[in-house]
Amino acid sequence: MKATHRSAEERYEHYRELARRSAAEAIPMELKNQIRFDKIRFQALVQAKSWEGSPLRKVDWNWSREYELYSFTNPKRFELSIWHRHQLCALSLGRPTWSGARLRLDSLEAAPHNHPLRSKVLALTLLALEEYAEQIGAHEIRIMEPVNEKVRDYYSSKGFTYNPRGDYCWRSIV
């Protein structure tokens, strides 16, 4: 790894950590001691392995393999694992656009089985995503390639606008 790559990785990991901490502070009081935001570590990838092959998944993504490549090629990335106590509930990855004015969320997946955060995954992810966008100076967030119309409509109900030309949902942040 080149020194410039390592420097970018360290600088942006600092921003990711600040965003996760700030988002954790914004969690509703009744959930504060139950939810943990973290980066994507080995333990998360091990638990995500159990998701593979589930008929409840919309996309059968191999998080272990994809995370390794994505994280290496995107040192400015957004990454998040959401835990309820010791149970992995969601993983997400994103990256700033080339100009840095927008932050893309490329992958967001909740655990396919029932878990206590099922209805809260998007809201919790957005807490951290918006904090990270602010850290890096982005003014818009995008959720790329919604997996189907139902998911797209769900994002729209949460204040996002669908752009069919780019196949993403977007929202300005203040």
C-alpha cells in the first residue's frame, strides 16, 4: 500500500469514526444501550456469511469477498455495521462521488432473518450516513440502484426522490 493510500485511509477512518460516534449519540434513549455502530470487522463478516443462501435475501451478495475489494479501492468509503447487542442487524457501504459533493450508498442490507431492528435499519443507517456526509462536505446523499419498486417507494416515503436516469434515490442534507 502506498503512503498516500494509507494516509487517505487513516484520515477517512477518522471521519467514519466521528460519524459513527455522533450517530450513536443521536440514537433514541430507549435504544442507546442496545445498539452499536461499528466499522465492518471480521466478526461482522463472519455473521454475514450466515445470510448467504437465505431465500429472504433480495440479492445474494458475498460481503466477505466484496468488502475486501471495495474497502481497498475506496479509502474514502462509508462503512457501517449495526448491532443489536451481539447480533449483526445490517451492513452498508458507500463512497463519495468523484467531486465529493455527494455521498452514495452503494450497498445496504439488513439481516434476512427477524431481528429487533428490522424496521429501524434505514433510519439508523441514515443517521451515520448523514453525519459522514457532513464530515466530508457532501451536500446530498444517494441510495444507488434500489433492488425493486417496493424498496424504491419505501425510500420515497422517507423523503428521497427517485432519479430514473441514474437509478438512484437522492436527498439533500442541511
